Amino acid sequence: MKDKRLDYLIQQYLAQECNAEEKEELALLIKASKNIELEPQLLNKWNSDDSKMILSENKTQQILSSILNSPSIENPTPIHKRIYLFDIKKISAVAAAVIIIISLGIFVSKMDSPSKSDKILAKASTIPPHKEASFIRNVTLPDGSTVVLRANSTIDYPEHFNSKTREISLVGEAYFDIKHDSKKPFIIHTGKVKTTVLGTAFDIKAWPEQKNVIVSVTRGKVMVEDDKKVLAVLTVNQAVNYSFSNSGSKLQTVNAEEQVTDWAKHDMTFNRVSFESIAQVLSKRYGKNITISNTQLAKTQITSSFSGMESLENILDILCAINTYTKYEINDTEVIITNKNK
């Protein structure tokens, strides 16, 4: 009976037909359900042929925030407030809502108005992307394209893409999300292998000690060639494995996004970690100084998880939405996180 009622309330909520009492009941049922019980029920419902609703990431977040932050729902403890958000991956369809509910509980120490104005500064790393670093870096290229650069990998690119092509070199592994520009193809050089795109997302693995190069696509279309011929034209979840020893190549079917997130999300899972410690990780990864306006805010503990492929703005939107007092400002080199009533 409870399963049917939960199913009905979710359906009502997504159709925007829940009244106040039903919203409160839905939130309480979700909070009372165990993940192991809730997950298969929701997966069956949202993966069924009847499920036609598609939710954007922002809409999904708004739905769950609205359900679980109803002012009429009493907090189970006076010390912590619970907010459910999701592992921000590029997932379409209502399966996103499954992840919101069953995957991540975000626990935040309840904050009163801050009494201190201490500033906590997380200093950005100054290692440029053409030099190796022992950590993952999220790099924005001159055209606005983004690269998640794996630890000990490097990319080399001009200050401006002024020619008819946008060309860079990669050593190691990186995930690329390239801005579309039909007049300027984007070309990545990895030894004698050349990968050409107009605008798409893909991963390239080309470590110096490897005897091969692997290119896998998560979105769009990519052409891979060596100095003699076109090796493959790849679409979503296709990969080509090119061998340097015999110049042979093999086309494969892969889960490209899963392959990327296996390494890209490293250090981006936080289990009751202070806001200050998270700021230090983000500062190093995104290359920006981060200032937190007061000690109490800096010590707020958060549990959350990210794929590592998000923009810094997306991550800050989530972190600052956890506490209604918090906001941020961002510019070229600095992020300032403050209290809204300041």
C-alpha cells in the first residue's frame, strides 16, 4: 500500500497536481524509505515505457528541493537540516530524479546569522596546463571549450585561436567538451594521431608509455586519423583503439561517459567535509582563489558528490543552494562566498 501511495504522489507531483498536504506526505515518505527499498521501485517506474517526462538538471533540482524543503515539514533533529540534491551528470529523463532521491543526502550544520567576519582564502594553483600537475584540473580554452585534464597530463594551446583551425596538443588523458564552430574545426594532436571535431564531447587517452591511443565519444561526432588515413568516424559510445606498433585500429562499443567519470570525479565526493576544505579542492581544480566570508560558514559540513565535468558555476550553485543564507560572486580569478544578509 505504501509503495502504491508513494508512486501515486510522485506522479501527482511531477504533474504539478499535488496539494500542500500531499507534498508534505511525499516528503515524509521519501525520508522514511530506505534506499535499498526505494531504488528498485523508482527505477521500475521511471524506466517504464509509460514514462515520457524529461527533466532538465535545474528542473530536477528544483523539484526535489521543493519537495524536501517544505516549511510544513518538521526537522527530525534540531541540529541538522537535510537537503537532497543529485550527482550532477548530464542525465536526461526522469531517472535523474531517482539519483536525487536515492543517492545523495546533503547534511548541513544549521546556521544562524554569522557573528564573525573572518575571511578564509583558498589559494588557486599556479601550475599552467602545459606543465604536469599531480591533480585533476578543469581548464577553459580561449574559445570557451572546456577540458578536464587528468593528473600528470598536459595540454598545449595558443593564447588565442586566430587561425582557420583550433589546434592543441595532448599528452596523457583528457575529457573535452568543445564549443561548436563550423568555420573552425577543433583538432587534438596526440603523436601522429589527429582527432578532429566541430563541437562535441569526448575522451582521449594517450599516455607516453602507452603503445596506443584511445578516443571515445560521449556526445556528437569525431573523426580520428593518422598521418596516412582516416581511422574512424565515431559517434556516441563508440571508441577507436589505435596501435602505434602496427598502425592498426579497432572500433569498439563502450560506455564512454562512465569511462570518463571513473577518473574525472576523483576528489569530487565529499562526505561531511567542511565548506572550507571543499573550497580548497575547487580552488586547486578550477584555478581560482576562493574567499569565504566568515568562519562559521567555512566550517559548515556538507556531503555531496559531483561528476567532475561540471563548470565551477554549476557546483557553486548547488553548494550555495544548500544554505539559504549563502551566495557567491565569481570573476576571472576569484570567487567570494558570502552571507546573503551581509
